[in-house]
Amino acid sequence: LLSLPCVFQMDTTPESYLDLFPLDAIVYLTPDSENVLEDISPDKVYVLGGLVDESIHKQLTLRRAQEQSLQTARLPIREYMVKAPNSRNYHSETLAINQVFDILCTYYETRSWPVALKAGVSSGKGYVLREVAET
């Protein structure tokens, strides 16, 4: 397991991110986006969905972002991972906020999506890295 010294300062406020940042700087991360997050920019503000329940309604976060005229992106799970055979035939790209944060943090430190996704996408999600599946 990879452990990185990724430390960020966090402030809380009752204000909306829509009031705090320019709309063109906000990227709403949602597994339903057609846009793949290829890199992280220090000039952007990334909104981590905010829904952690597996029973969420499909496209809810995407619709929310579109209603707010925000850019959207999804983690490159489909680009670097494949569905692993499992007895439950369960596969999900929906991740908890802490998993998304860990993936982004690891990517920021390593600049490697395979390393970041391997560290952050648990085997219970039903995905493995392509290289692992091919061996």
C-alpha cells in the first residue's frame, strides 16, 4: 500500500462554492460525466460530488452540475481499469468522497493514474488495473 504525505488545509464555510469561485474554475466530479479527468490543475476547484450512498439516482450529480452550468469530469476508471470477474457480477464507479480524495491526492503526488486508482479503488468495486487483468 502506498502512503503519501499529502496534506491539505481545509476550511468550512456556510457559503456555496458557487459564490466563492468563478464558474469557469469549478470542475464537478461525477461518474456520469462524458469528460475524463486527465490532469489536475492548481487553477481549478474540484467539487467531489457529495453523495456517498450507493443507491443514488443515476445522473443526479451530472444534472446538478449541468443546472449550475459547471464543467464536469469523471475519474479515468474506464481508461485504466477493467471489470474483474466476480461472483456477484457487481461493478461500480461510484466512490465515497474519501476514496475520490485519496485518488486525487495520490495522483497529485505521483502523476500516475494507475498508481492512484490502484490505491483508491477497492477490490469490492469490481475493477482491477488492465495490466493486472492481462497477467
